[in-house]
Amino acid sequence: MHNVLLLGSGGREHALAWKLRQSKRLNKLCIAPGNPGTASLGENVDIAINDFETLKQLALDKKITMLVVGPEDPLVNGITDFFNNDPDLAHIAVIGPNKRGAQLEGSKDVAKAFMKRYGIPTARYQTFTAETINKGYAFLESLEPPYVLKADGLAAGKGVLIIDDISEAELQLHDMLNGKFGDAGKKVVIEEFLRGIELSVFILTDGESYKILPEAKDYKRIGDHDTGLNTGGMGAVSPVPFATAPFMQKVEERIIIPTIKGLQNENIMYCGFIFIGLMNVGGNPYVVEYNVRMGDPETEAVMPRLDGDLVDLFEGVSRHTLHEKTCKINDRTALTVVCASEGYPEAYRKGMDITGLDSVTDSLVFQSGTAMKDGQLVTAGGRVLAVTSLGHSIDEAQKTSYAGMKHIKYNGKYHRTDIGADLSRYTENSSAHD
Ligand code: AMP
Ligand code: GLY
């Protein structure tokens, strides 16, 4: 039996807590800091995710035996090393890579160099600093538009710019290298634009073997039909029709296996999730990015498709016996619609009363940007809730999610109305492959 401490406070963590709660191997569940959704599944403890010393005290007080890290920030800051290297904490199983492993997400330059070393398909690129800015301009001139500029470090999801005009791209390169994203932009990766359709692939690994979890498609733009600004993700669907067995075989052979072997070759003992953001370009997968955690809102669609015991899988990760475990996946379709605050991803209001959650009976509602104020659930973030439904088809799951969504009420409620529509129209030869 395990006492689990889960770090984070979003919809991803609510979905992970929901899945952990079902485990026969779970004794106690604490979430730091959690949200009103996770409060119904375990004990929320108001500690910041990067306050390692206070988390240590909590882990000792609550006799924690397993730490599950939701977001990337503490991983990049070295929480895994902090736990593993402290004699009082070293017995705790940590699900999440160490600092070196987390560089796959923490530095785009490190990730691109890693892919290059191991022949993993990705967009052609070069990295520049303030000293080499003129070479950066020349590299931009050598590429076709649109131009893809990426701040090297973590920039809260805002560090990737895709620009049509060359002089605008040059200006942005200049601004990035001159502090637009702070230290995250001290180096800038410029890469070729990949034309295709995106897929999120998730694996869980103990550093030697791995399990491929259900894949998902994320809907990143704020507006219907993929229009408007980029967001953290406005919806998700799993499974994804174009992730056919032959396509996934290419993903495994060309990306997953070389990634695991590469980590081993670099003596990185990677225990945790790897989220491979990839582009399907004409039927071939190319890595757009690695993340060292699960995706949000993808987790809210992936967890309901896992039939096995998550604590048991995590134990396989920490004991390096993952190869002995089975990862059972059900074949239903999960469709998640994110309900946001009007204005997101730009300025939005908070503190709006939320009602109607109890009337949603056929879907799961995962909370992300919510808070309790005087006993009332209120909005507290840009992405407020995620409504997930399971069905025998995309259409069925979509109908259920949108029917459930109607019950939820708050001022400034906004959601996309087309999650899954492109995929339900998808056929082998449709434009999804272009
Ligand atoms: P990232 O933070 O690396 O995931 O980038 C954010 C988003 O920008 C991705 O999800 C893609 O939609 C897009 N993107 C990033 N790199 C490329 C690329 N080389 N070609 C096309 N789109 C890209
Ligand atoms: N939904 C994309 C992410 O979690 O980064």
C-alpha cells in the first residue's frame, strides 16, 4: 500500500488523482497544492510545487512512499534529485525524471541536440545566442516561411513563435535574444516548419522498458476550426484515427526506442512519463517537442482509457520491473472539452460563481482553474474545467460532452464547439495526412 503525494493543481492533476483513487494499492493521497476537484479525492495541502523543503516536511509527516510530479517546473528544478539524494527521503518512489532527464523539456537546444545524436526525426534546426545573431538572420534567410522561433528554456507555453514575414521573424529573434522571455530566451532555436497534423504520444518508462499509453490529439487554438491564439489546449480526443497500427509502429521504431536507448547511453536513469509531441507529415512522424510530464488536457482523455492500476504501474517504474506489468487500455473513445474564461489566453476575469456541476451525470468533470470562496465554487483560471465523456465513437462521446457542458454555468463561460469534428470526418486518404 502506498501513501502518494501528487504535485500540481490543474485538470491533469485532478485526472491523475481520480485514477490514483481507484487503485487497490492506494492508502493515503495528498495533493499539493491541489484544487477543489482533487479535494474530494484526497487531502489538499497548501504547499507550492517548488518549495522542496516544506514538501520534504510534509512527506515525512504523512509517511509518503510515492511522489508523483504533475508539472514540469519542479522536475526541471531538480525535485527528483532532491528526494533521491536526501537520506530521509531516498526510500520514496519518485515518478518524474531527474534534472538531467528533465532537460528534454527544460532546454529546446538540449532536446534538439539529443534527437540529432540519436537520429530521431525532427525539423532541421540551428541554435543562436546574442553573439551569433547575424548567423541567425542568415539561417532565417535560408528557410522558407513560416519561420519557427523557440526560446530555449521554459517560457510558460509562450516561447514558440510561428511567423510568416521574414522581417518580423528577424525582429522577434532580436527581441528574444534581448530579453523578451528573460533567461529562457538567451538561446533561440530556429527550425523548419513542419506541415502536418499533430499527435500527443505518451509513454511511461522505468528507464529500461516502457509502456505506450493511449495517444491523444490536442486542440491548441482558442477558436473553432483552429483559429485564433494558441492556448494550453482546449480539448482532446483519444484514440486518434490517424494513429493507426502502422503509424504507431513507425513512432515506436523511429522515436520511442531511440529515445529510451539515447537516455540509457547518456546514463540518465529516466523514471516517469515522456510526452512526445509529434507531427504526422505525410504519414511519417517527426518530433516537435518532448515534455517530461503528461499533457493537459490530454491526461483528462487518457486516464479514463486506462483500465489497469496506476499505483501498480508506478511501482513497476520505481522498482524497474515495468516489463512485468501490463498496461490495460480500453477501446472506448474519450473526448474532452475544456471550458475556459472569456478572454483567455489573454486577460480574463476570475471569481465567477460556478453552478451546475452536479447536473452533469454522464461525463467526468475535471477541475483546473477553480477555487472555493465562502463555500462557493468560483472560477480562478483561464482554463476552468474539462468535461470528458466516453463513447463507442467520436460522435457519441462528443454529443455527451457537449450535453454535459450545457449544465455548467458561470459568467464568461467559453468553450470550443468543434472538438473532435475533424477526426470524426477523418478517413485514411483525407487531408488530415497533408
Ligand atoms: P512546442 O512548445 O514546441 O510544442 O510548440 C508549440 C506549438 O507550435 C506546437 O504544438 C506546434 O503546434 C507548433 N510548432 C512547434 N514547432 C513547429 C514546427 N517545427 N513546425 C510546425 N509547427 C510547430
Ligand atoms: N496540451 C499540451 C501540453 O500539456 O503541453
